[in-house]
Amino acid sequence: YARYGRWSLLVSWFPVVGDALTVTAGVLREPLWSFVAIVGIGKALRYGLLAWVTFFAYATLVRPQLIEWVAGKVVRIKFLRRFEDRVQDEARKLRRQARILRLQPAMFYLKGFALTAGIWLSRYAIALYAAFAVTSIARPVLFYLRTAALWLVGIALPTPGGSGGMEGLYLLFLAPLLPEGAAGPALLGWRLIAYYLVLVVGFAVAGAAVTEVLFGSKNKKESPSA
């Protein structure tokens, strides 16, 4: 099944192949920092993140021993040696988990991709449906695509759930596509459904789980004596 991992890695690089070809000449002619300035910090981070994801996917699906080897090299650094035993244990666990993943059929990955895509596409659609509940939208496809861009930018927000920042991004990305006076109600409906409702449900579930852990076992221990 290693061939599925190789093909998935190849496909993941298609969107940046064109960019890579256009800046290669600049890399050869310019120093590193000049290249970063030309390409842009964001794009440089994009390449770095994609390279890391590609390495991790390759090491997980094709050569899991690479993770253990890299981890061993890293913990040899003087101030990291105290973590060597813990890191090696985690690397071995990851290697065993990678072996399980490699045994899965291609349909396993297709279903996982489909479910993940469905979840994110549904999340993007919430803002569109909330806006439709308030007013009509002249360009719904553009609205949907801007919602996807909004979520992508929102990943960098440091506040929990992007509180404050997501509202500002909504006004920048989506409010210009709505009639005057409709942005406020649409924004409120979107945040209530996509964030605050989930937050309340999460608190309820977490509270129930904590209560079960703290008091459930105690009640079970006391019940036989009663």
C-alpha cells in the first residue's frame, strides 16, 4: 500500500508546482533572505509547512523508520537529551500506528478524505445559509469561496474560536457581498450556529464527562457496601 502514499504525496504538490518553477531561478541567483523577501513571508511559510506535511506523510505511509531516526537525531542535542527516553517511546508508538495505517486499503483513505471534505464544506456552507436566511445573495458561489478563505485566514487567530477576529474577517470578506444592513444579522446568525452553539454543547458534554469521571467511579465503589 506504499504506492497509495506516494501518489497522494505527488497530488498534494500539484498546486505549488507552478510557483516552485517560477521562483527556482530566483533562489539560484539571490541569497536566501533576498529570496524570502521576493517570494513573501507567507509563501515561504506555505512551502515550509507543505514540506513538513509531505515529509510526515511519507514517513508515516512509506518509511515509518524515518520518524524514529529523525527523533533520535533531535534528542541528541545537549539540552534535549533529558527527553530522549520519552521521545523514543513516542516514536516507537508512532511507528506501530504507521504500520496499521499502511495495512489499510485505498478505500479507507478515500472515505476519510470524503468525510473530512464533507465536514469542511458543510462548515463553509453555514455562513452562506445564515446569509440566505436574512437576505438574497447575488453571487453565492463567490460568497462560499470567500467563506473558505475566511476560515483559512482564521486559523492564525490566537483567540479561542477566533473570537473577535472572525467577526472582523467577516466584515472584510463577506459583508461587501451583502446588501446594506444585512451583514450584522447574517454575521450574528453565523456565529451563533457555528461557534456559540457548539461551545455550549461542548461545555455540556465536557461537564458531563468530568462529572462521570469524578463522581461516577466514587458512586460505583460505594454502591456494593450500601
